[in-house]
Amino acid sequence: MSECLFCRIVAGKLPTTILYEDDRLVAFEDISPRAPTHILIVPRRHVATLNDLAPEDHGLVGEMVWRAAALAKERGIAEAGYRTVFNCNREAGQTVFHIHLHLLGGRTLAWPPG
Ligand code: AMP
Ligand code: ZN
């Protein structure tokens, strides 16, 4: 999957601001932030969309959400509030087909999203 953008980031082949990494996850700054905090949390394993998750990925997704909450606390936005988003496929606006959890905060976020 060397052509996958986020696989290349996970492999350290693209310059990125890494905020957290372990043997399963990497978190980095979104290159085109939509809010003062806009972080992407991705699994090291290539999974194209949420539709491609396997039963054994339950723990992985839980770790992604838990990591988003931890990063929100680190950024000081946890109490004010933040949003976590997985976009899945075209109508939701997914553009990179390696699952990623957006962590957005640092401003008031409109609801519902566009
Ligand atoms: P989505 O539209 O949900 O697939 O989100 C993809 C996100 O990846 C967008 O918010 C982009 O700004 C972000 N993105 C694209 N290329 C890079 C990159 N090289 N480094 C960091 N974020 C990126
Ligand atoms: Zn990938």
C-alpha cells in the first residue's frame, strides 16, 4: 500500500508533525486545519474505510477514540468541547482512503455539519 498517503506518513516517508505514536496508532496535525486544533488519528494498519473494519479491529477503533480524548485533554480543549469525526466514502467527503479520526476543537463548531 505504498501509494496510500497515510501509509506513507505512518512509514515516516512524508514530512508531518507527529503528535503521538505507538505500535498501532499515529496522530499528526492535519495539513489543512479546519479548526485551531485539527488532528488526525490513524491506525498503522491500512484499512480503507470504516466498511472494511474487521471484527478484530474493535479494540483498534476504541484506542483511536481514547487517543483523541487524551489529545483533547493535552490541548486544553476537553472541557470546552471538541468533535471527533470519521468520514466514510464519497457522500461523507472521505478523500483519503485509509481510515482516520478527525479531532476538531478550539472554536465553536456548527451542528449539523454541512
Ligand atoms: P477526509 O476528507 O475525511 O478523508 O480527510 C482527509 C484529511 O487529510 C483532510 O482533512 C486533509 O486536510 C488531510 N490531509 C491530506 N493530506 C495530508 C498530509 N500530507 N498531511 C496531513 N494531513 C493531510
Ligand atoms: Zn494506507
